[in-house]
Amino acid sequence: MTENTAAPARLSPGDVAPEFTLQDQDGRPVSLRDSAGKSTIVYFYPAASTPGCTTQACDFRDSLASLTAAGYRVLGISPDPIGKIIRFAQNEGLTFSLLSDEDHAVAAAYGAWGEKKNYGRTSEGLIRSTVVVGPDGKVTLAQYNVKATGHVARLRRELGLDD
């Protein structure tokens, strides 16, 4: 670990969300601007088909109807190659867009790529994070270092969807 490694710039409510266009599991380009006028949940996960990422993705899948009904679009982003994302979506029946960010440029722009600690070891990689972007393109909620298990339920509470 180098001493001058800078932490990624994290987004905060009120910040303009960085625009992006990435390929989804169906081979289509998906852009944040496609969500203009809607709220979008952009969540970053480290690796498709791993236990934590599968739990989190299936939680989003199981909540998708109610999230959509409340006006939210869900986009999952990982540094996985498109082939791995395709298999993940098919194996788990994921019907929302999963996007490939192999060069992790989008993750970095959102503050979701950088130094992290796992089991006492420090490495550079994807930081499990969720950013909610409002209809105006501004961040309404930004969460970093989230836990996969229970994250969607917590997010739903924070968005006021579970009364």
C-alpha cells in the first residue's frame, strides 16, 4: 500500500450524477440520460455470480416491481466482461439492466472504485455502493461500503417505500 493513494471522490446529495453509456446484458447501450425525468438507482457490485452479489441482485430482482411502481429504474454496474454479466442475468432471472464497466471508469467517476480492505488485506477494486439519481440528474442519496445482505430492504426504508 502506498501512502499517497488518494481516496476516490465520493458523490453527495445535490451533486450532478456523472453521465455514462455502457452495454447491458442484452447488447444494448444504456445511458443515464435514458432516465431523464425518472429516479434511478445505480448500484455497483464487485463480481457477478459471487454469493454477496447474487444475494444483492436477487433482492433487487424481487423488489423490482415495487421499485418500478414507485418510479425508480434499477441499473447494476460491475467491472465484469459482458459474457459473465449475460450468464449472471440468465442464471438468476435478472430483468433489470446489468452494465459492463470493464475499465471501471464509471465506477471511478461515482467514487465506487478505489482502495478497499477485505479480510485484513488492502487492494484496489470496486467498492460496493449505491447512488440514487433524481429525475433532475442530481444525486439524492449516496451510500458506500454497503453490505450486500439486507441492503435493498434498508434502501427501500431510506427511500420511504416501506411504511
